[in-house]
Amino acid sequence: MAREELTRLTGNGNGTCGDEDCPNVYLTASGSLVVQGSVSRAFTPPSGEALVEIPEEVLREAVRALGW
């Protein structure tokens, strides 16, 4: 899936983050969420899964964008 196929719910591409390198939350066409963040080593997830860390404010912004 290409980034262009996702709806970006957070971040505006301005400021210190640049255009695409900040923690962000995206919405897929099927309604699932894709989260971009720093790799976390909190624990080892099952095969095929990964852990990422995002700031709380990024998640709050995504919730507002979805109207939840």
C-alpha cells in the first residue's frame, strides 16, 4: 500500500517534523488505522507485528479528526 492511498489524520507537514517524518496516524480505504512512529523495544511482539511509539497528542489529534 502506498502512502498516497492513505488519508493522513494527523500533522500538517510544517515545523520541525518536515513533510513525512513525524509520528502520524493514517486511515486506510477499508477503515483501519496505520500508525507511524519510533520503533519501540518495550517487548517482542508476535511474528508479523511491530511496536511503535507515538506522542499522546498525535493520538488525540487522530481521534478528533475521526470525530470520536
